Amino acid sequence: MEKYWNTFFRSFSDYGNYLWNEILNPSWGNYFYWLIGLSLFFWLLEIIAPWRQHQAKIRIDFWLDGFYMFFNFFLFSLVGFNAVSNVGVEAFNDFLGLFGITNLVAFEVQSWPVWAQLLTLFIVRDFIQWNVHRLLHRFEFLWNFHKVHHSVQQMGFAAHLRFHWGETVVYRTLEYIPLAMIGFGIQDFFLVHIFATAVGHFNHSNFKVPLGPFRFLFNNPQMHIWHHAKHMPRRYGANYGITLSVWDYLFGTAYEPEDGRDIELGFDEVEHYPKSFLEQQLYPFRENLEVRPKPEAVSNPKRETA
Ligand SMILES: [Zn+2]
Ligand SMILES: [Zn+2]
């Protein structure tokens, strides 16, 4: 037990030192400055060539989303996730050890060229995330967490990282075993993570660029805005793609009926959804604990959009 506590506390100080080092030492391998650089880049595109011209350059919730960006990218790891996940990984490995399993790697990709490893990691991870995203829409318990992301009513690049920290826990937990099976650890994510962050910022930006046939491969603002539509024909939504849109085309969940530039965003009664960071963080816990009437007593389902 003491071992786990040590891991827990060491993780806090390690991550604190790491973050401080990142801020003090700008370099090409630095998450902190990549996040700032990418954000400035997409903000500049929104200013120079906006898709919705009437939208303010500092749009509704710009600063709230800016805070979410740093919270989800850095502070959440600093405050707890890093520590809890390190303990989780250690406990999980010890648990496997009880059965004599010391190595989860089922497919050896380490001997491949680096580009092939990264490409594999990217594709496998993106497909897992597409599936996790579907689950977030499918189950009420998870949807209450995911609603934070869908509470965006005016779209812009910073909306990308408006999400509840509970989502990070769900994504990382479900990704862990499949990625460990092909021999990847969290430290291999840098390039893939930066690329995914860039495309994520792009998807949410107020910017239009003709992608031609690439739109069937990569997610983009014109497709992702429909994922945020307030009124959807399907109960659990569409366009779940994170970086790649190809999964939605392959599995029949793509939806882009017309130009979605000015569609209404959010979900039913989004007007009554909490506006502050703290209240949004508490929202899923309150909702999930609330005693609800039995399904047959509900005549008007609360959610028809996703
Ligand atoms: Zn979603
Ligand atoms: Zn989104």
C-alpha cells in the first residue's frame, strides 16, 4: 500500500516539476508552447477569414473555453489525473502479475520504422476514441459528462477543449489496454497528440477551407458543426469522428445535409444549462445522483438531440 502512496505523491511533484520546466524552457518538444502556438494560429485564421463573419472575434465563452484549455491540457493532470492514473497502472500491472502476466504486448510493433509505429498508434487510437465518443452519447450517465462539450452555443477553436475532466478518465481508461497491447505507453503520444490537438482546434474553428476529397478522411469544421447541432434527426447524434471522419463514412454515422454555418447549437434546454466552470463540473454528479421517475412515467424524453 505504501508503494502506491509513494507513487501517488511522487506523481504530483514530478508533474509539477515537469510543467514548470515546460514553461521555463520553450522547445519543439514542448506541449505548453504548442498549445499556445496552435491556439494563436487558429484564432488568427478565424480573424482573417471567418466562416461566420458576424461572429465576434472574442466569441461568447471565449475566456471560459480558454480556461478549459489549460485546465484540461495541464492543470487536471497536475491536480490529480496523473497521480491517480500512475497508481492505477501500477495496481493493474500488479494485478496482472498475480496471474503471471508481466507483459501485455500482444503485437510487437517496436521493430517497425518509427513512422509506421506512429501511424498505427494514431489510427488505432482515433478509432478507439470514435467508439468511446459514441458511448458518451449512448449512455445517459456518460452523456451527463459529455454535455459540457455540447453546451457550446457559438463555435470557435477554443471550444475544442471544453469538456469535463471525467471524459479524460473515460477515454484514457478505455484506451489503456488496447494501446498497451500494441506496446505503446503514454510517453509515445507527443507527435500524435499534437497532431490530434491541431485537427481538434481546426474542427471547432470558425473557418472554412475547401478540403475536397480529404473531407472523407479528416474531420473538419463543416462536418463537426453538425455534431453540435441542437436538432438532429437521430436520437444519439452523428459525426462522432475525433481526428478522422472516415469512421463515420464507413459505419454510416456521417451527417452533413447542407451548409451548417448558421445552425443552432447545443441540446434541448441548453439555455438552462449552468454557465460557470464550477457548476458545469458539478452538473454530471448532481444529474447522475438525482432520483428520476421510472422510464414509463416520462412522457417527454429530455433529450432528443446529441
Ligand atoms: Zn459529442
Ligand atoms: Zn466538438
